Amino acid sequence: MMGIVKAPNLDLLQYFFRLRDRWVLPQAIASDLGGSSEDIHRATEELLREGYGIEYHPSFGYRFRPADDSLDPHRLREGLDTTLIGSEVHCLLEVSSTMDSAWALHEEGRPSGAAVLAERQRKGRGRFGRPWESPRGGGIWMSIILKGEDVPIPPSLLTVASTIAVVEAVAEESGLPSRIRWPNDIVIRDKKVGGILIEMRQQGAKPAPVVIGVGLNVSIRPEELPESLKAIATSITAEGGKGASRPDLIRAVLRSLDNWIRRTLGGDSHQLKTRWRDLCGNLGKRVALLRNKERFEGVVVDCDPIRGLVLDLGAGVVRAFPAEQVTVL
């Protein structure tokens, strides 16, 4: 299990995580992890104070009973019925970033479609390396490996497929009308609820592998957001989503992404672009953006995955701005 931070009690928590729903005596835990039964009792009491669902029985010992929305790879894979995405599902407790963990899995030779999720990221990242707040249990922090030889799709179209997949999954599971804010944000009522990150690493002459990162705020309360984000970010729960659980949302994202990638591989990129444009919340709005520190402002007349955001700048000037070159203010 790569990427797990070594901190007090985390080895014990990972131990419980692997043996979820099974009773285990403290002596057996001590034998497996080292230390004494008293050490195990003290460490487990600390985990209980932190809110983890651990039960104690004087005859049977301890068992970990995760919450209904906890990350369980077996539950996530059961009945998933995808052809590529979700070929493997790895669930970790705490990582630096699921993107880093996914690249590590790629180096281990894991297959295309393998997904890695974490309960918490310490250094989650978004576009242009911006930090992404990823509190424990508050959302979906997931990255998916795609090998270039298996999925020869340009990163721009992978961004399109991924944003569509998340928007459709949110609508399906929560009933909320989410939209795409060009190029890679998912918004509900103009507040950001999620985002997509695509990373590619060229490795010699071989087709470059790609990792798709998905960040989605599910149950984060408004008061839990940093002050700098309260006016611009939200979560599904905060917006009144109908009891969407993380496992159901994850499975919906994996299914939808599998569908759109298969369609794109089958040559259906036109429908992909059309659907993305239909879901684009920027159309018809006046926006400001930066390109090489130069500010432009105009009305969005088109959202194209390849050309970028097309703005009417006034005075008869219409200009396209590729996503990789600009930041929307």
C-alpha cells in the first residue's frame, strides 16, 4: 500500500481497514504490529476519540465497522460492469496525493483503468499546481491510470470525457443540476463543487500514459471550507443533494467515464464535443481571463475542446483561447 503517511496510529488504522468487520484480539494485533496489548488499547482509544468506527467486546476484541459511505474496493467493484475504467480499485486512508499514488501504481505495472482513492489527501493538487482541500471523508479524491497504447485519446478530449462523466454522475445520484465551467471545473449554482486534472508523462518513444484526477466535494459543510473558498466553493450536501453516498457517486463516475471513453475510442468524438458544449455553463456569459499576464474580457460565444474558449471581445473581434494557455478569473 503505497503513499500512506507514517503517523501515530496509522499502521493500526490500516490494519483495521484491511480486516474490516472481523473481530481481532488485542494480543493478535500486538503480535502482528509489535508492542503490547496495552499499547494497542491506548492507540485504539485514540482512534475512537478521532471518530473512527471501532467496536470493542471483552471476549472478541476489536473490529472496525466503517461508515456506510466509507471506501471499500470490493463494494465499489461489485456489479460495476465496466469494460476499462475501474479494472482495479485501490482504496487508501491517507496519501500525499492520489495522483502521486496513481503514478506509483503505474510504475508497478497496474493495468489501464486502475483507480486509486483516498479518504484524505495531504497535498491534493489541481490545475497549475494549485492546492486542493481534501479533508478526511469529505469527498471523492480519485485518480485513474490510462496507458497510452490502450487509450490513444488526446488529453484535451480526456478532460472533456471526464468532466462530462462527473457532471452526469452528480445529476444521476444527487438530482442537482451541475454544469461545466470551462475548462475543467464542475459547478452547482456557479459555485465550484469539483474539478478534473489530467497529467501526462512521456516515457521515451512509447505512447505517453495519462492519469485522470477527480476531486469532488460531497459532504463538506460550508463552515469547514477555508475562508478563501467559502464564497466560491460548495459541496453536494451543502447544495441539498438527495442523500448521495460516496460509493454510489464513485461507481456512477466510473461507469459514465467508461461509457464516454469507449464512445470516443469508437470515433464518437463529435457527440462528446456536443455534450460538453451543452453542459458548459460559460456560454453567453461575460468572463475575464489571463493569458501570459494579459487580461481579456468578453462574452463567451463557444466552448470547444480543441480551440478553447471563444470570446467576443467587442468591436467585431472574436478570439479563441486554448485551455492550456489561460486562466479564467
